[in-house]
Amino acid sequence: MHKIITMSIEVKEISKFYGEQKALNNVSFSLKKGEVVGFLGPNGAGKSTMMKILTGYIPQTEGVAKVTSFDVSTDILKVQQNVGYLPEHNPQYLDMYVKEYLSFVAGTYGTSKDRVDEVIEQTGITPEKSKKISQLSKGYRQRIGLAAALIHNPEVLILDEPTTGLDPNQLVQIRNLIKEVGKEKTVLLSTHIMQEVEEMCSRVIIINKGEIVLDSPTSELSKLTKSNIVHVEFDSEVTEQLLKKINGVRKVQQVGKAWELTSNASDDLRPKLFEFAVENKVKVLEVGQREQNLEGLFREITKK
């Protein structure tokens, strides 16, 4: 007997128009419980619009979206009870104290006061809980926004740029928190920091000009890359024009005293580089090859 997999988020053929401008065009995807999914795209690609539709902040023009099986158009209160949302511009009452504000948010969901203390500890804001929000750094305000999203223990978390303004130590802490939360909840997060996706997410969806252009497990991304990059340093000066003549080289970029040469994924430039060195009477001091990372793949896909 097959186990039935229920989807935490289902998006079917969603389109959104602002006047004559089409922000989303026939977007479809679904997320299973326990997935942490990176939602990527250039500015204006439609990420925030999609997230606002899923949280019931704005209606779609066409299509159907469901969160924990509740339709965002007809069961909005049920959707909001099951979703924790951290918007990109995190609105807060700056004159309220941290614990006071979180208690207020908990009250709107009918959540117990004990839960307030739990999320304060969970998000690492205990040292600041008695301060006014206006006194806090941007990083701590972001943590408070995450605490507010978690306060009612939702099944789904939708996070729009959740690590904005965090210092390196806070980044690690919040990343770990999101990964921990993702063991039990479904997390959809947008970010411009590719390293975050590679570290936190089991899957990546890339949207460009309102359409999904990639939907893949992060473990499979290396198979999708169409480029290899070779880093090479010679003992003497060589010119960009000479390097471009090497068979298979698509792009040449100087990095300090070294060079980065881009080729198709099927091409290994290293043997050709040693031949090049012999022909041009230079020595190779260092050479290394790496596959194009998510950032390069993102640029390649979204420039098309």
C-alpha cells in the first residue's frame, strides 16, 4: 500500500496582473512537509508577489493556491493560522518592548504566554527581551520578526529575505534555527545570498520574469551546470588574447596574478593549459578546476 504524501503548499497555474503588467505567469509548484526550499530570482521576478499570495495578503488573478490543503482565496483565516510569515520589510511597533510585542502577537492567535518565552529563547533574543524594539539593531529586529512568525507554531514558514542585516555570527545562528525548524515544518524562503541556499535548502526554485525557470533538488544542481572553471597561475605574464585562443575556452577573467578560464562542462582545459605553457615558454605554478556554483548557474539561467 502506497503512503499518501500530503502537500503543505500547492500552487497551480497562478498568474497575477497589476493593470496590464504580468507579475506572475502560470506558476505551478508544490512543497512537501519538512522541505526547506530556496525561492530565488532577480529583483522584480515575482518572488514577493508569490509569497504574498500564499499568505493571503494579496489575491491572485488566476489559478489556485493551497496551504495545508486550505485555499488561500476561500479559507484565508485557516491559511493564516497555519502559516508563519516574515515579510521582506519587517513591520513592528517600535515603541513596544520585545516581550510586550510578542505577547501582543501571540494574543492575536490565541497562543499561550508560555509560547512567548519559548520563541524568545529559540530565536536567541533573551538578552534583549526587556528592551524597546527601537533600541535594537536591525539584526535583532529581524530575529523578533522570525519569533513573531513562529509564535503560533505554524506548519508552514514563509520567509522573505530572513537574514537581512545579520552579522556573520547571527547568520550562522539563524541558519541553524531555520534548518532545525525545517525538520518539522515546511519552509519557503527567498534570499539573494546563494551560499544560504546551498547550506540550508534541500531544493531550489528559480523564478525569472514571473515564470519558473528551474526547480531542482540542491544535490542535483552540479549536474545542471553547463560550465567548468579552471583557475591557473603562470610564472610569467600571458595575455588574455592568447588564452582565448585555447580550444574550448569560452570566457577569460583575470583574478589578481591568476586567470579563471570558463569552458563547457564536458571540456577539461587542464591538459590544454600545459600544452599552452610549453608552446609559450611559461610554467604553470598552480592549476585547479571547479564546477560552476549556484551563483553562476543563477546568472546563466536568469540572463536568458
